[in-house]
Amino acid sequence: MTEVVSLSNNKSAAVHLSVPSLQLPDMTSAAETMLSKALDYCAQKVNVGDYETIVKRLESGDSLTSGFFQYSLANQLAEYLGVLDEDIRAVYLYDYDATPEDMAFAQLRQASLIRLIVWTRRKTNALQALIAAASRALSDKYAGLVGTDERKHVLDVQVIDDSDVNQRIGYGGLLSSVQYQPIRLWQR
């Protein structure tokens, strides 16, 4: 769009204006970017120069590599959600702890890759849809990364609101817990 603006002394200049794109963010490309950055972060932290080694370590269940990968991915996802939904107050990462009995009898279930608590002013269907789209895209891209046709569940996201936190209901109680303090990844 071009608009002609008159200046003093009978001179004019052409000003080019652009209309911002109203396109919604593409979750698939965002997931690709997040996975790539998580691999970079892992490679730096475990001092490995190539993605193939990192992917092999992830496939084998190497806890150090998986931990760095999960943390980086969770951090990026927390920021992404916070930018897209202005009702989000904070995003936390919490850990899955197996019971001693599970560990003794080797009955560990495959835990979700990333467990998040999203604290929002109010729970909305739009936020649930955004989380579902992120979960789908990350699951698909992660399956492609580790070379499996099976789509693995990647996210476990619990959404809590102000009343859950104030009344310490469910996952809202974890935010003030002395024993199970989740890690704050992002805050408005």
C-alpha cells in the first residue's frame, strides 16, 4: 500500500505502509524449531558435536541427555505459550517420581517426556486447543526425530487457575509445596 504525504514547501513523498499478517502461528514449524534448539542445547551441555549421537542417546534413554533435552524443550514451550496467551501467569516444570516399589519391581511406566503446570487467570478452551496442538506437533516431530512410526505422548500439561492456587487445590497446591516445588520456567 502506498500513500502520498504532502510536506511543506509543496513537496511530496511516497510512504510505503505494510499491513501486518493475520496468520496464526504454525505449530508444526514451531515444534521443528523447538526440537532443533533442544538438540543444540543438548549437544552443548553433553559436549557432543553431532545430532546423531544425541538422538541415539535419547533413544537409549540416557538420563543426562534426556534431562537436558526435556528442560530445553519445556523452556521454549513455556515461553511460546506465554507469548500466545496473555492470560497465562506462569509455567512450571515438575518431575515425575516413581514410588520405591515401582523402582524395586522394575514396573516403571514410560513417563511423559515433559510435565508442565500452566497457571492462568482463567481456564479457556482456546488455551486447551493451543496445548493440544502443541502436543500433537511435538509428538509427531519427536517420533520423526527418533525414527519411529509410533507417535509417543510428549506432553503432560495441567492447567490451573487463580482459584486452584489460592485454595491449593490439585496441582495448584504444588506451587506452595515444601517437598515438591516445581521449577518456574516462565512468568509474566
